[in-house]
Amino acid sequence: MYREPITTDNDRQPASRRRPRRSAVQNRHEILRAAAVEFSAYGFAGARISRIVKKAKSNPRMIYELFGSKSELYIATLESTLAALRAEELQIDVEHLDPIEGLLALFDFMNGHFERDGQLVSLLRAENLMKARYMKKSSPIREMSSPVLAMTTRLLARGVAEGKLSGEIDPLQLYVMIAALSQFHLANIHTLSTMFECDLSDMEWRNQRRQEARRMIAAYLHARGPEQRKKS
């Protein structure tokens, strides 16, 4: 039986105006980039494949061939975004620093990353509202161990060995504290700005907040030193 061949807008263009055909890898990259924009702006329920297709200059068929479904595309977007964070984390060089300075450098990194990557903040916020429903379905995400948490653990251990910190600081507690101080103001920027009539997107305000948050962590770490613990 004769079937009409499937054509795309690119196929209908004159040869001189056609875009070069992209590889599957290139298509996947462009679709994931467009999906990150869409899902971070509208969440899973509000995102539309039609808009992702338009942003990626692709077609629905390619999306379903590469990912299978909207939910699988969403999971792949979460994986890709978190993998980018992990890749940056692996480039951090703090092992040569004084333990307390190294921990403050980790805060500087996390604060800077979340400031630059608003899409990640939005995706994590939306996924939390869904109680990590889709993240739980991802084996790669569950297998991702944060290099920052491992670095935090090593720096704390060295701080104890060098007599600069007590052994009572839990690495995960400190990691969560640093993460909270790095993104709470971003995840709640619109409500906080409205409630307090202060533009939290203002760079001067953000720089001051970063400096204050850094001082808070430094004060906490210094207060947890062995000598200070003995006095209390």
C-alpha cells in the first residue's frame, strides 16, 4: 500500500535554504536545552511539546523517537541539568585550602552556580512540589553522589585532625545549610519581593546577602572549633 512520505518544513524549503541536517546527538542536545527552558517556566503539567519543538527547531516525531514520552523527556531534562551541576562540582579545587576556607569556597561555588542557573532552581522547586515523583524514577539521579558533599566530609575530617574543628559537625547538615543559603532567596524571589517590597533580583541586594550568608557560615564554623566548644 502506498503511504505518503512524512515531510517536514525543512524538506519543503528550497535546497539553498535548507538547514543542515543534525545528528541524533545534536537533536537530543537542542531538545533538552529547549525542554529545560519550557519545564522551568511552566512545570511538568504546564509544559507543551509544541513549544519545545518550536524552540528546538525540531518536530514531535523526533522527540518521541529520542525520549518516548513527555514524562521521559522531563526526566531526561532533570538528569541533564543535575549532571551539568555535578560536572562543575568535579572541577572545584579546595583540597589544598585551609579546611574552613575550603568550606567557604564550597559555599561560594554553590551560591554562584544557583545564581547563574535559574532553570535548575525552578526545576528543583517544581519537582519538590511533586514530592520528587519523577526524580525517584531516575536511576542515574539516584546514583549521582554529590562531589560537594564528599569534599565537605573530607574538609571537616581534616579540620578535626588539625584541631581547627570539633568532630560534632555533620557533613550532610552543613551541606543542606549551605544549599539553603545559596538558593532560598532565588526559589522564593517573587513572593519575598512582593511581601517586603524589595527587589531581590537587584544585584546590590544579592551581593550583600551573599556576604552576610558567608559570614554566617564562617561564624558557625569558628564557633564549632574545639576551643570554643570547651568554653561553652
